[in-house]
Amino acid sequence: MRKLSRSWWQGLFVIATVAATIVVTLISLRDFQREVVPPENRPIQSQIAGYVSSNACRACHPGNYASWHASFHRTMTQVATPQCLPPDMDKLELAFNGREYKAERRGDKFFVRTRPESGSYGEPQQVVLVTGSHNLQILWLDTGEGRTLQQFPFGYIVAEKMWAPVTETFLIPPNVKEYYSTGAWNGACMDCHVTQGQSRFVAGNKWDSQVAEFGIACEACHSEGREHMERNRNPFRRFKIHLTTKSDPTVTNPASLKGLESGLACGQCHSVWAFNGMADKIEFNRHGAAFRPGAGDLSQRFVVQPNAPDHTEQKDFIRRTEPDFFHNRFWGDGMIRVTGREFNGVQASPCFRGGEFSCISCHEMHLDSPGQTDAKTWARTAQLKPKMDSDSACLQCHKDMTARLVAHTHHSAESSGSRCYNCHMPRTTFGLLRAMRSHQVSSPNVHESIAYGRPNACNLCHLDQTLGWAAQHLHAWYNQPVPELSEDDRTIAAAVQWILKGDAGQRALIAWGIGWESAQKIAGRDWLYPYLIYTLTDSYAAVRFDAWKSLRTLPGFSDFSFTYTAPDQTLGEAATRAYKKWLGEVRNVNAVYRRETAIDSDGRVRQDVFQRLRSARDEKPIFLAE
Amino acid sequence: MSRASKHALPGAQLADRNLRFGWWSLLVFLSLGAVLETLHGFKIGWYVDVGNETRRLMFTLAHAHGTLLALVNIAAGLTARFVERFALRSSVSIALIWAAILLPAGFFLGGIVIYDGDPGLGVWLVPIGAALLFYGIARIALDLSRRNQGR
């Protein structure tokens, strides 16, 4: 046999190597294609209109991509993976409303089985999506009906590392055990929790929902990016834009807009909005929002301001078909009372009338400002611009106030009473189990408390003072008229009235507000215990939660354990345990109680006042639709 | 063979020039590397922040190209010195030197001012430098090949 030459062997080696590389590439390609086949049991990301997704934006805008990636907008909705689901999901066993739930893990997928009362566990449902990441996480299950989702009835409270029935993570009447029906995510939640979602109703309760991107991504605020991306492949075009001050007309930059146009980029979701009509609703669900950031109105929708003169026909329709719609979202004077809808407040603020003021006066969606903190802190502090958690926010415009701060506030310059936010943006909105600052800039007045029940800024800090006391000071300092006051308004601390006879919304705000350090410093702590301990048995879970959280801020109770979702009897036992602890171990025997607090000299609540106020409690069911 | 002109330097001097330039250039761009390492070491945001990714890339490219082209100049000088019947053309010598200046300078200047994912205007020096480099390398390759053919 003829001996093969060395070059022949070399040639054979090269051919074999090339052939092997081709085979491996083809195998990889086949696997890659197999992976991108979209799942059929959940909403999917798909090619929608000119939307290209954040991956396309990343190459040219790495810094903005990084800050967005650090934000909680990105994780508003995520495909369920072990990385984004709460820890120890596979060990989860929960029971609620007569049903038991058990989770199990198969690879990187999680499933939930449900056992009805006196039944056996049913078929596993896959956990397919997760809403939220830093406050509350809500899980969504497949239903076997196309891309229709069903809510897992428990939510995970991130800060407390605990599971709670979703209905007990909202301020919802206690008799409401299940809120989200099957398909609610497709029909409602996805309107705002994804980028350019299309609900795509099929029939019955079946949906074929698709999104441009899960979470709130670049194009939610900058509008669809295909044209921008394609036209800017041309480097000469890019440099022309870089070297001139002209903005790129192929994309919207809300940061360069002002007033309404800027605000609506956020307000398209952060507002109470409604459809103009049924045709718009159908169009919206089928094709997604027609609104594009930069526009001056929401197109198929409108921002619902109860007292504004626009859209009267639509608002009348809402009043007829959903009588509690306004009550569950607004105070009686039209001020928003739920969180997440901040644009309603911004738009109704006097500052907004100037045409410059908008969300980005204080917040920024990317780490643009010099002196900005690290991305993690920024994301956790509402994406505020530097120093915007201080008076600097208001002093941007009200520059003259610096010189006459004390004359204006009648509080010492260092006092919490001299902080703009505390008086003009008090915590009168509620959501995610806590009170949050109103975004409607206003001046404190007692009339708002008398007429609409909204705690005023003075008494949210001076918890131990009466409405009459606040009214007198506001009259003396700002010449405000003193409203007509009841005997209780003149003699009983406003906070005591609100927590005993207020509606659930007021009770929640005060239960949270008592834990506010500034208020405790001003109003004292000794008298707060009995009220918080009593509120541990409130009929509304959200109120109990905040009472517990506030109780833990008081000396002696920092490690007090309490399950706010427990049955009534257990709640009562916990309150008794807390009361005994306070009376026997914690109570300051030398404490002096102001008469307005309705606490006797021995530290006990005056029963005559307590019983009278408690029996007068406003029991109207409240569901704060945050 | 390089064409003779009354301003042209003799072949040996051209080779020396590229050698000298190459070694000094190597010193400059190795020093730049040390500066970049220092920026990394102290985590200077202007260089390492994610938002300055383009600057970091541009400076890294300036460092890499400067160092590599310094070595190319040294290689060209040594080739002209030690390969028989081969001399650097004057135009090639100049092209390699300017390529070694314009390419890294373009990247470096492009990184001083950046526009998100785009470098600054200075980056337009890069294609000019690249063209000179292409000419210089191609010319050397051709001249070396022809030298062998003429044997």
C-alpha cells in the first residue's frame, strides 16, 4: 500500500475539522431554534408594531440600559424563573379560604397543586409569570386555556419575607376573599405591567395575550424604536444629531419634555384612567395602546379627575355602572387617595399649572444627574434626583422660601415642621400596605379633615393634638377660616378619632403614621401603645399590618411577633399578649398623658371615650383600588 | 525597492526611523496601559461606569492599537534591516508611523467625549489611520514577494 504523504494528511485534517465544525454549528442551531419556540401556556413576547425591545437599545445606550436594568420598572413583570421567584418556593404549603396549596419544582419550573375542601390535590398548574419584585410579588398560573392566567391567591411580601393572601395585601373589605378572577391579568393587569401589551381576547375566558416586552422597558417611555434604530444605523446621521442641539424626531425623550407631555409618559400608567368608550377598549385590548409618549392625551383613554370638567359623559357612566369607583380611589374633594396613581395628584397640583412641572422635576428614570447615588439606592428611593428627598425639590422654583423659611413655617428651621414635604405632600395615599406621600401639592387645612376625612398634615405629625388646635394655628398663621368643629374635634386628639371611628382608609393611614419617627418625637410615644395594640384586631388586614409595623417602632416591641393574617381568635390572643407585655414590662409608670389622648393617668384608655368613638366607627366597606 | 527621490532618506535611515518611533511609541502606549489600569484600580467612574462603556472601549482600543502598531513599526524596521534585498519605501515608512499615530489617537480622542454608544468626533481619525496601515502592510508584503520572485 502506498504511503500517504504528509501534506495529504494535513489536508485530510483540515477537511475533517471544517466538517466537524459545520456539524456542531448545525446541531447548536437546531437546539437554538427549539428553545425559541414560544410557550403556549402563557403570554409571550412577540413582534409588535415597531417595538424592538430593550436588547436592541442596549448596544447604543449602555448607560441608560444599565440604569433601567437596575430599576424596578424592569422587573414589574417577569417570566417565572428560580431567580425571580420568592425563595424556597418548592417547599411552599399554604392554606386559605378552605383550600390548600402545595408548590413543587421540576427543573427550573415551578408548579402549584390546589386541594379544595374535602377533596384531593388537582392537576399541577405552572407558575408562569411574576408581578413585582421589591415590595410585593404576585404569581400567575397557567390555566390550560391558551395564554389565560389565573392568580395564585398568595402574594409574597418581600420586606417581611412572608406569604399572605393577596386580598390581605390590599386594603380590601374583610369579606372579600378572592379579588382577581381568572383572566384578570390578561384583561386588566397587563395594560400597565408590560410594555405595549395586547390582551387579544379570543372567546369565553380565553386570551392570546402578547407583549412587546415583559416589564416596563425602554419603549414604554420612549415609544417604539424600530425607525429610530434603523435610521440611526447611519453614523453620519448620528453624528449630525450629536453635534447639533436638535432632538431626534424618531424617538421620544420624556426628559426633554415638560408639563403634560412629559407627565403623561408616566401618567399613562401612574394615573387612574378610563377608556373613552367601548370601541376604544376593544381596540386597546386587541392592538395595545394607541398612546405614544410625547403626546398630550392618552388617545383611547383619559385621566380620570373627578372634579375636572372633561369627559363628563364617561364619568357619569362610571358613576352609574360602578358606584364605588370614585370613593375607592379619591377623597371627597377629588384628591387621589391610592398609590401608584401619582399623575392624578401631579396634574391637580397648583405647580402643574405653570406648564413646566412634571414627574421629572423630582424623579429621573436614568442616572443622569451629577452626584447621583448608586443605582441600587436610586432604585430603592423612588428614582429621585439627588437631594429631591429634601426641601431642594420645592426650592427649585420657590427660591425665595429659603430666606423666609421660619417665617413661613412657624417651626424652627431644623424641625420636621419646616420640611416642605411634610406639610405640602403629607402621607394621605395608601397602597402596598403603607401610607405614601400625596403627589398633589397642597396646603394643610382642617376643612379637608372635617369635610372629606383626609388626615391633615398638622395632625399627621401632631398626633396628640385636636383638629381645633390645628385650626387655631392655621388661622393665626395663615388666616385660614376656622371650620365648624364638634366637641370631639375640640377635645379629642385627631389621631385618636381617626383610629377609633375613622373608616378603614383613615385607620390605615394613622396606623402607619403612628410609626413615623418625626410624629413620635413631636407627639410622644407613651400614649400610642394601647391604640396600636387595639388596632392589631382591626377587621381590615392592611390596618392590622400597619399597626403591627408601627408597634414594632416603639420601645420594647421591636421583636414583637404577630401574624396579621391569622384568624380572629389568634389576633385577639396576640393583642392580649401585647397588652400584657406593655402593661407589665414596657409601660412608663412616670409618663404624663395629655387629656386629648384620652388616656388616663394610669396609662389606660378612657373607656367612655373609647366606647363612644368605637361605636361611631365608619364601617362603610372600603377597597382602595391601588 | 523604494523609489529614489531627492528628499527620501536612505533605506537604513528609514528603518532606523521606524525602529526609533516604534520603541518610543511602545513606551507611550504601555504607559497609557498603566494609566488605564490605575483608572480601573481606583474605580474611576468616568472610566469604569457602565454608562461610560464606550469610553472604556475607546481607551482600551487606543492602548491596544498603539501598542500593536508600535510593534509593527519595530517589525518593519527590523525587516528592512535584516532581510536582504529589501528596503522600506519612504511612503511606507511614513504610512506606518502615521497609522501608529492616527489609529490610537482616533480611538483615544473618540473616548474623551462620548454620546451614549457613540464615540466622539475624534474617532474619524481611525479610518484614515487604518487606510495608511493597510497601505503600509500591503506594500511591504508585495515588496517582499517581488523580491523573492526576482531571485
